[in-house]
Amino acid sequence: MDTTAPVPARTRESASAAARPSDLVRQVVVLVGSLLAVAGAFLGSGALGGTPVDEAAGGALAADATHVAPGGPAFSIWSVIYTGLVAYAVWQVLPAQRTDPRQRATGWLALASLVLNAAWIGTVQADALGLGVAVIVALLVVLAVIHVRLVRTRASGRVEAVVVDTTFGLYFGWVTIATVADVAATLAASGVDELGLGPDAWAVVVLVVAAAIGVGVALHAARVSHARVSAAAALAWGLAWIAVARSTGEPASTPAAVAAAGAAVVVLGTAVVLRVRGR
């Protein structure tokens, strides 16, 4: 009797797949792309002589620019995301990942996200807010596709779960709220009003939409494979800092603060409950 345990489909596919020249190219350019993204981050922080993002474009992206702008400390999450991206870039360049189906499905998209990230910082430095919106929306779409492809299969181990799934989950969740803030800032800088609703009501509508997106992402992951918490955590982090900014700084807005806090609880709570139920 054959007592050999069956090999998971993904493991069999990885083991039998033949390496292609494009696999090595993918690995190398993703590694280079991560360095480009980190360089862009230093530029955006002002460390390399560039103007800090919150001061660029006339302060349109500052914490007090709109009713849905996160407080300044919220952006510290970028340090975690960039660290994860560098760890991912180093991990994926290892020979063992060269023919991995998951890396083949997401590697080029990961590179696109790194390039778009750096491009967005460049548009802000150039005061091109409208172009910046187009770039960050494209980045959000790319990260959404990566998320969809990653949830189709589980990570092969804890290291991959952290450096790939967690990193891109945080990246996706944060860029979701960053896109909301960027669009709102660009509209405000262009003199576009809040569709006649007033700033408080408009902020509440926008925050409800952000929460709906976060819940939808969590439900999709739970339905396809298993619930993920990292994207919800990053989105909730941004929402929480909007609540802090609107309750302690200018422009002050109790409705926006309450809506942001409630949205953070709903988004993170949904993901956690789905994760626990899945286990």
C-alpha cells in the first residue's frame, strides 16, 4: 500500500515547472524596482532634498487640507510597508521562488506597483495633482489585482505569508485610504465643492464608501479562500487617524470624526470576525 502523502497541487506545479528566461528577469527587475521605490520614499520625505509630500503642491496633501485627510502620524505606516517591500524583493529573488506559480502571477504586477509608487511621489513633487490622482488610482487597481491573485491560494509557509501576503495587504489597504484622501485634496485644490452637501456630509459619504470597500475586500477574501486582516488593518489605521485629525485638529468636524472612527471599527471588526470564523 502506498502511504506517501499527496503533494499539494501548487507544490507539484512549482516542482515540475521549467524555468524560463523571463523568470530571472522578473526577479531582478523587481529587486531593482524596490530600490527605486525606496529612493522615491526618501525623496518624498525630503531626505534627499525633495519637498516633503505634506508640504508639496501648496500643502494640498497636508493633514489639515480636507475633512478626510489622515493625521500626520498615520504616514508612519509607510516605513512598515517599505520594509516589507524590500524583504519581499529580496525573498522573491531567491532561486527557490523562480518558478513559483504565485510569484509568476504577481511579480510583474508588484514591479508595476513599485514604479507607480515612485511616479506618484514625482507627480506630487511637480505639483501635478491631477496626474497624481491618475497614478494613484492606477496603483490602487494594480494592488487590487495582486490581492485577488494572492487570495486564490495560500502561502507556502509563514515567511511567504509575512513578506508577500501581509506586505501587499498593508500596501493595498493603505493605498485605498490614500487614494480617497488624494482625490479629496485634488478636488479641494481645484475649487470643486462637495456636490452641494457641505464638507461634513461629504466627508461622511466618502468615509462610508471607504468602509464599504474595506468590508467588500474582506468578504471577497473569505469567500474565495480565507479572510485576510492586513488590508483591513491598514485601512482602519488610516481611518482612525482621520478620526483623530478631525477631533483634535483643523478643520474640526465631529461628524467626520465619528464616521471615520465607526468605519475603522467596522472594517477591522469584519475582517477579524471572518478570520476567526474561518479558523
